[in-house]
Amino acid sequence: MTVRQLPNFINGEYVETGSTFDVLYPITGEVTAKAHRAGQEQVDAAVAAARAALSGPWGKLSVYERSSMVKAIAEGVRNRFDDFLEAEVLDTGKPYATARHVDIPRGGANFEAFADVLKEHATETFPMATPDGRGALNYGLRRPRGVVGVISPWNLPLLLMTFKVGPALACGNTVVVKPSEVTPSTATLLGEVMNSVGVPEGVYNVIHGYGDTGAMLTSHPDVDGITFTGETVTGTHILKAVAPTLKASSMEMGGKNPGIVFPDANLEVAINELGRASFLNTGQVCLGTERIYVHESVFDEFADGLVEYAKKLKYGYPDEKETTFGPVVSDEHRDKVISYYKLAQDEGAEVLHGGGAPSFGDERDGGSWVEPTIWKGLAHDSRTMREEVFGPCTGLIPFSDEDEAIKLANDTNYGLAATFFSQDVSRVHRVAPQLEAGIIWVNSWFLRDLRTAFGGMKHSGIGREGGVHGLEFYTETSNVCVKL
């Protein structure tokens, strides 16, 4: 396997450094790339380039010209579809089918969807008159926030990075991206697209590194805002880092998302949707479901069906058509997931399926593999049922009535997503407002319209992304009052 070089991308040029780190193929553990680690010099250069671009040609574009350029980026991503596909699979080990139908299409769609966001969402206008007869017209004026630091995760690298970069650029900002050190390839490749479609130098920058590099970005005095997706512990560290400089922050963090299966649910639909919610992307989806509350009257039937779903998942190499289940992203994460599998058993879980790591007898034994796992018998307040694993596992708990199900679902520090299944329209509209989650799916999972609000409650995040909601972070609004 050829080992690729992944330099930083600063001011329209690829920049190598004297220090690199290995990027590994999760399927086998082989080194696939050397990423060039950014130090303070490179971080300063990237931020300076982004700052300068705001007053350069980029900052002088009209909303309409900028919209056209963002759409050109979307087309550029689509034109390099196979290159992005290959890069994503090498970094994550996920099946080509998953990346082909989820990750890479959304990479382009995230630019297309947000290209016209400023044109489509006008600011408010208020004519006014005072008691003494004076009149005025008030209107809002939106301007770019400025230099935005983007810290993106490793589970859906291109998808979640462009979900931030797309609206940031559409609103006229410039960005410095710090992708996960585990999955840096697609962020690097996107620099080629930016250059090919004529995005001005300094608008899009990429710096590689570990947490210390991210800390240089979050604490940098010339960065105006930080948008982050990742685990809650890291998010709280970032919030502390941005506090001294009063940076705006948008935080999409962890979750321990509940699913609820009511007695009137279509069980076939519930099993298929919650199977996807538990095991898609090897359970590495922030919106995934790790705890499922099932009405006692259908508990056994649902549990049997979910086990059958898990049994049909197929380990394999990414390019094999029958492969539906890949490794987790790294050995470090595999060890974390396996530690929770052991914890669940220590806490009294009855393992219905999985519970360990597979063995292949070939080169894949050097990779980062775990089994899809289902258990029951855990107490609702056990660590396994309360802490985010971020792996392909879910715990089943029976409930007896609607109020109990809602109470159990809400009894968590998190509030990112919730999913429930019922064919009773009255129950649907009664339960949904009571669930403490930023995203609530009914009889489905992972249906997303990019115009809708995306974000969590409680420890799952601060702020909302998506459509007009992202304007609150990516723009600053001034009120203009003109006396008439």
C-alpha cells in the first residue's frame, strides 16, 4: 500500500512540516498516510491567511457571487467523487457502500444546500412611529462572523466537516479546519477542489495535529468563532479555552440517545430502523441509539427480531459488495468499546448477541474490529446504560406504560436525539413534545432535511446548525435605524 503525504493547506498552498504522524487503515492496522503536524507557526499562518482573505477578493464578493462559488465547490466535490470515496474509506475502514451513499454525497450537498442561505432568509424590517410623531425604519444587517475555527470529528469526516464549512463560506466567513488526526485525508483533498474552482487564497485552510494543535486554534486571539463536533468532555475543554477571548461557539457533542417501541408499533419497521440506528457506521454516529425501551407486551418479539438483524450484518473488506459492517476507526476506540462490553457483563447484562471482538485468521486481525452487540437485563441507572459508548451496541429495557417510557428516555444528561415508534397519531403528538431532545424521529431514523435545526439539549450541545438556524452562529447581526 502506497503511503500518502498529507500536508497542511494554508493560503492556497500545501505546506509540509518537519514532523509527521501516521494515519492507519482500520481494516488491517497498516499505515496509509503521513500527516504533517502543524505547530504554532503553521496555526498562526493559517489564521493570518484567513484574516487577510476577509479583506481581499473574497470579502468583496456579493452574496450572489459567493453563492455561485459555493455551488461550484459542491460541483467540484462531485467531480472528485471517487477520490473522496477512496480517501474516506482508507481513513475509516467503512464499507464503500456506506461512504458512497451517505458520506460523499452529503459532502457536496452541504455546499449546495447552504449556498443560497443568505439570499433565502431576509432579515427583519420594522417601521416604527413614536408617540410624538417621529418615524423610523429598522432593518437587520448580517455580516460574516469572521475567521471561524472548525474542529471536526472522525466518524463522518467529510460529511460533518462540510456541514460546517458550507454555511460558513456561504455567509462570507473564512475557515481554519482542524480535522481529526485519525481521519485527515478528505479535509486535505478538499483544498485541491478549492483551488480548482477559484476560491481565493486563505478562505479555506487546514491544519493537522492532535489536541495541542486544536488548543492553539481555539485559544488564538484572531479567531472569531469555534464550531465543534465531538465528545462532550472535549467540548467542555474547548469552552474553557474560548472563554478568555469571548469567542462565539457552536457545540454539537455527545448523546446517549433513546429509542422507544410502543405496543402499537409496526415491529418490522421498528426493528429495521433501530437496527440501523444501533449499527450503521459500526455504531459511530452521534445520532445513533444505544438504549431502547420496549413495551413489555412486545419485548421478546422485538428483542428476537433485533438479534436476527444483527446476525445478518456482514464483516468484510470495504470493496466487497456483501460487506455491511466494518471496523471502528482506531485501536484506541476499539479498546474503549470493548471495555464497555466487559463493563456491561460486570454490571449483570445478559448478552443476546456479540459482546467481544471477531477473529478472522488473516490480516484483518491487525485491525480495529468489534462485534455488534445487544444486551438486556441492565439497570436503567447502570453506567453502561448512561454513558456514551459510541460503538455498535444497544441495551434493551422493558416498560409498562407511556409515562414510564418518557421518564426513562429523559432520565439522562444528554439530549441530542430520540426515536420512537407508534401507529397512534394521538400518541405521536402527545409524546414528541415531552421528549427532551434536539431531534425527534417518529417511525424512522436519520431522515435529515438540511433546512431544519440540528443540535442537542443538555450536555449534548450549544446552538443549532442547519438552514436559517446556522445564521445565528455564522453571522453577526446589526440593527440599522433610519429616521424618516
